[in-house]
Amino acid sequence: MREFEIINTKEFVKEILESTKLFRYECSDKNNDPSKKSREVLEILDNEALLLDEKPNLWIGYNAFNQMLHNTLKKSFSQQERLDKKLFDAVYEMA
């Protein structure tokens, strides 16, 4: 997945969220701006790409969602495991 560059990180995050229903991309029905959680994923994705001196790619995108899942979202271990697989499958499908 590392070989597949993400051209538009906002669209990537939006597509993954539409596919997985992990949380909502938009702030609300009337506000299409990215939600706080969406902005956090985008920030993690951008920061990790900078730290690794790489362009954003599917692997970094998966890691950003995974970090959010395990550190920010309050889910049980079994829920995290199920959602992690769903996330991985959704990102892998893009490869």
C-alpha cells in the first residue's frame, strides 16, 4: 500500500469514512467542513508523511485512521479489532 500515493487526502478520508461508517466526515448536515475527528485524521496523515519525508500514501492513511481508532475513539477491544479489519480492507481495496 506504500506504493500508492494519495493525491487528495480530504477525498481519501471522506471515501474511507463513507465505506466504513467509522464516524461522520462532515461537521453536520448544514456544514460540509471536516469534523473534528476528520481533521485529526488529516493532521496525523500529513504529519506522518512529513516525519517520514514521503508523500501521503495508503499505508500512512491507514496508520492515521488506526491511530485515531486506538487513541481517540472510545471503543472496546473487540470493537477496535473489528473496525481495524474493516479499515484495513477499505484501504487495501483502493490499492
